[in-house]
Amino acid sequence: MQSVADLELAGKAAIVRADLNVPLDGDGRIADASRLTQSCATFRHVLDAGAGLAILSHLGRPKEGEPDPKLSLAPVAAWLAQELGIAVPLTQLADSKRPAPGEAILLENTRFNKGEKANAAELAQAYAKLGDVFVMDAFASAHRSEASTVALAACAGAKCAGLLLAREVDALQRALARPERPVAVVIGGAKVSSKLQVLEKLAELADHVVVGGGIANTFLLAQGLECGKSLAEPDMTDDCKRLLERHGDKFLLPEDVVVAPSFDAEAGEAKDAGAIGPQDMVLDLGPRSAAAAAELAGGARTVIWNGALGVFENPAFSAATRRLAEAVAAGDGYSLAGGGETLAAINRFGVAGGISYLSTGGGAFLEFAEGRELPGIAALG
């Protein structure tokens, strides 16, 4: 990919597709600005190079073509104006004009425009009128073929990767294509079905695989153990058995777990994995399993982490995820973490500074790790 750092931008206008899909609180205020902060490097580069800046992004999941005031990018425009130190007006596509050098505009939520999700060429051509260069910097949206990520690349005068997208790809390639060994893969979350392909791919790469969350419960079923009322997918046990037949020596499966009657319980009870009762819900790894996971990940030269090991939002079931996060942050290997739940846990436990790279991608992170071609990146070729 050509990088925006390789282009002469003076006197031009750049259209930057960023991912500014930040969470908003009940009052419409930005709850977590980390994605905005990471995107600003590209914005500043364009402005400092003497170019105009037109920013595109989606926010939330409005019904396409039907503007929803609750999902307006107005709070983002205000945040960017303060951060960049210049006016960043929020504009409608129909009223938008090419920004002059040193000027910036933020277009309203791309999903308010009909044809965005359908990757419509006509809509992309309207976007393309705003500048000379298309800069794709939205890694978290690179797995989607949309008008502002793919069709725009096809009709723009020039196209390149933004600084954030280039960093994301470099970080993923370092972990996936040329990792130092041993490699520890940590996969948590609710469902095996949503992460089966990435499990299969990363199990081939890894020296050690740690599973947690509801995924670990399904592996317990595959071993012939009970998991009570726990979140699990009985119809996925054959897939888990197949993975264990091929890579069982790499998998660290729970020896003990923390159970409780419900997600909101104030305390849990540690039990051996073979002693789970019919009324139990498995909500975290037990202390022995948590210690083993932390030791493997903390001692690895490369760590790839997606998903929490338990219901970390409840302090009663956060011990395993916290212990893992602290071990990875304290380790001297290269660590790559991705996915909203994973980053939320890392931020909650205050260890972000110890993680080598925090990916902004969720679905894109997983699809890249699976070895799939991401259309938003392929369009830059």
C-alpha cells in the first residue's frame, strides 16, 4: 500500500475515511475518545502538509438514508475542533464544499446517506468531489464494502493508506506473519461459532492457545463435562473436538472455574471443572487456570489476544481477565490486543501502557487474523 506519508499534498484536498464510531453516553457525550485520538495523527499530517481535510465516518447503526439525531457526529466535530485547534464544521454531503488548504470539515454520518452500505458508485462519486486524494484510515471498517471505503477508492484521483491503517497492518503482520516464538493466543468471548475460523487459523500458528468465556464452556462440553446453566453452544462441540484432535497439545483448557447462580451475583465459588453442578453458571476461570493462562501469556514472545476470560464487568468474575492483562503487560514479548471487549478490559485494569499494540478493529481484526482479504485494504492496491 502507498502511504499518505509518501504523497505530496500541498495545495490539495484529502478525503480521509476514518473510523470515528465512538460510544456515546445517555446525554450524547463521547464516552471513550481513544479512536478519535488515534485518528488525529493522519488528520494533523494532512493539515501540516498544506492540504484541505474532508473527514468521512459512520457512527452507530442508523437505518440507512434516515438521519437519526442521536447518531449525529456533532459531538465528534466539537471534539476534533478542540483537539486540532481549528474549526471543524459538521456538514451535510449535499452542502459540502472542497476544503481549502489548512481547512477541515467533517461530513455527517455516512450511514445517513442512501447507498452507503450498498457500496454505491454514485454516492462515492459525490464523496470524491471533495478532494484529490482518498486516504483510507478506517481499519475497523476495512472488512466492509461500502461507498466510503471501497467504491470511493475506485473513483478517487489518488488513493493511499492513512497512518493509523498502516500501523494496524504492520502490527498484525508482525504478530501473524513473522512472530517471535513462543506464540500465545488468547481467545475469549461468548461463542465458538463467531470465532471458529480464527481459532482454527491461530491454532496452527500458536504454540499455546488459551480459551475463556462462553467459548471455554463449549470446550468443557466437548470434553464430556457438564457446564450447568452456563452460556455454551452444544451444537459446536464436534468442531471443538476436531480442534482438540488436531491441536489438543496446544490448548490450555480450564481445570477449575468460578461459578455462581447468575451474572449479577456478588460472589462466586471456585470449583474443579468436573464438579460443575446443574444450577451453576461458569462466569470465570478458576484460580489455577487463571494462573496457568497468565504464566503462558506473560512468558510468550508474541501474544495475540481477543476476548475476555470471564464476565470481567462484575468484579466477582474479573480475576482471570485481570491476572491475564497484568501478566501480558508485564511481559517483555510483543503483545497485540483487539476487539472492543478486550480493550475495555485492558483500560479497566489500567494496563494499556504495557500492551505493545491496541488494535482499533473488532470484526476487521478477526477477519485479518483469519487470513481473509479485507475489501477496504484490497481497494488500495
